[in-house]
Amino acid sequence: MQRVFKSIFGVSPKKLQQTARSDKFKALLRDGNDITDAIYAAGYGSTSRLYEKSAHNIGMTPKSYRAGGAGESITWACRQTSLGWLLMAATDRGVCCVKPVEDYDVDRPGVEAR
């Protein structure tokens, strides 16, 4: 079953679940939720589970992410891919954003990454 799932979706069921949990956590933080409440609402079993992977998953501490990256040095780039323009952003701790960007103008740099 896992091989069939991976051939269809390109990732394992576990990776898909981890990504969905991380995306929900980040959305809750962006909406201004308390960090601890967001941890449990996203489906993490404990705060330590999130913090051991937060640098890898969001590129900064949850507190910095909730503050919109305030105080972080974020390097970003946009690249044309077969799926369109893709924004990639990272801190010294890891990747904080990878998402498609509509209507990117190469002559007008400065896409807001959130």
C-alpha cells in the first residue's frame, strides 16, 4: 500500500501527514494563536516533538515565526520551474518557506515571504 501511495502522491503517507501537521501549525501561528495551543491543535503530542524539528520545519523558532519572522535574517529567491514561479526562503536555521508565486515580475524584486 505504501508503494502505491508513494507512486501516486510522490511522498510516503508519514511524510504527507508530517507536512500537513506542520502546515496547520504554521497557519495557526500566522492567525495569532498561542504557541502551545497551536502545537496541540495541529496534532503534536507534546511540545518537545515540535521543538526538536521546528528549526528544520519552519527555519526559526515558533515565536519568531508567529511574529512574522521579526528579528530573523531571511534570504529568498524566486525561480522559474515547470510548475511556474517558486519562492524559496531560508534562515541560517533552515527553510522557512517554499511556495508558488503568481505573477512574479523579474524586473520588480521584492516579494513578501510569509
